[in-house]
Amino acid sequence: MKKIMVGAIGLVAVVIAVAVFLFSNLNGIIQDGVEKIGSEATQATVTLDKVDISITSGSGVLSGLIVGNPSGFKTPSAFELGGIAIQIDTDSIGGDVIIIKEIVITAPKITYELTGTASNIDAIQKNVDAYAEKFSSSDNSGGSPNTNSGGGETKLVIENLYIRDGSVGVSAGFLAGKKLETSLPDIHLKDIGKASDGASPAEIAQKIIAAMTSGTGSAVGSLGLDKMMDGALQDASKAVETLTQGAGDVTGSITKDATKALEGVGSSLKGLLGN
């Protein structure tokens, strides 16, 4: 009997030790999760400098969240989210659905890079959509690759998400080194995941990225990049014609092909901007 009691006390001690470890390392667990899931979803390197969330009050801050770029793009990052304030409903911790009462992202910096006929923001959106679809398919088949320690799916509800005072910088070859920057429209999303009794982290990421992509497209569209591109195309066409003037039919044919290619890029740009 004594041995049984000692064994039971030892088991309880282990359980308590594990619980204390998990709670004391909550910030590290969140940081690892954000970086892992973020990188997988965007197909870009996601880093987070610091997480400081109080398990008792549910409030905290995520600092230095940076989303890099997918392969094929050269700018250092697509999103620099800076400071993120978060408020969790502590009563929901440990339940089937974790309720986040509010997330406030202040002064994010977005870099819109146009390479050829594609943008980094659209590429990230497609990657996140594909990632969320993979999780959705797993759910429908009875399994989920994203589970918590209890074996059940991690579900979240975000009651309010605010993105404020953001800016968008544009990088494109035809700008010839000129830097363009504009304001990102403020964004407010409500009750994410509420209608479906919670959403997976992948689905949450999809909705947030979609909102930021839409806001970025609107902001970039206001800059009149299509007109700048038209001007660049005209200048490039004139330069090509001048260089090849009088050089013969073969070169003239090359000139026409080059001009058509440039016009194709211009048309693709207008499509990206919704024009």
C-alpha cells in the first residue's frame, strides 16, 4: 500500500511539473507555433522576436513578427507587423475553442514587390489558400494535421481584429529605383471563426492575409502604377526602335517582339491591380 501511495504521489508530481512547464513556457510555445505554422502557410520564412502573454490576465504583446517572401522575390520581407496587442478570454483556455477577444496590429509595413507579371502579396495569398484548403480536406476526411496535446483540433475565435496605421511600399523594376509609399486602409474583422464554432490557425491566417491583400491592392491601385507602367513601356519601345533603326528586317522583327512582350507585362500589371 505504501508503495502504491508513493507511486501515486510521484505521478501527481510529474503531472504538476508538466503543467507548470507548459504554462511557464507558454510564450515560447506560441512563438514556435507562429513561426512554424506561418512559414508552412506562406511558403516564406516567418520570424517572431518575442511573445509576452500573461496566462492570468490573458493580455499580452507579440513583437517583431516578420513574414519574408516566397522564392522568386528579392525584397527582404512582405510584411513587418511590428507590435501586436492581444487579449485572450482566459475562461476559454483549455476548452475546445480558444476565444481571442481582441487583436490590434499597429503600424504594419507591407512591401508590394512586382516581379514580371506576379506580386509577392498575391503569391503569399495563393500559398495560404492552398495551405488552408489542405487542412480543410484533412478535417473532412476525419483527421487533422493540426492538433493540440489532447488530440483534438485547435480551434480559435477572434471577436475583433484591428489593423491600423499601416503603410505599403512598392518595389518594381520599371520604377527605376524610385520609392513609392502609401497608406494601408484600416481594417476591422469581426467574429472570425464564430459561425463555424471555431476556425483552425490555418483558416485564421487565410482570412487575415486575405484582408491585408485586399487592403494592399486597394492602396497600390491608388498610386496609378498602370499609368507609370504605360509611360515606361513607351519610353522602352522608343529606345528599342531608336537602337534598331535602319538595322534591317531581322532586327525590326526583334523590336516588334520586344515591344509586344513589354505590352504583355503592362496588361498583366493592370490585371493584378484590378484595372
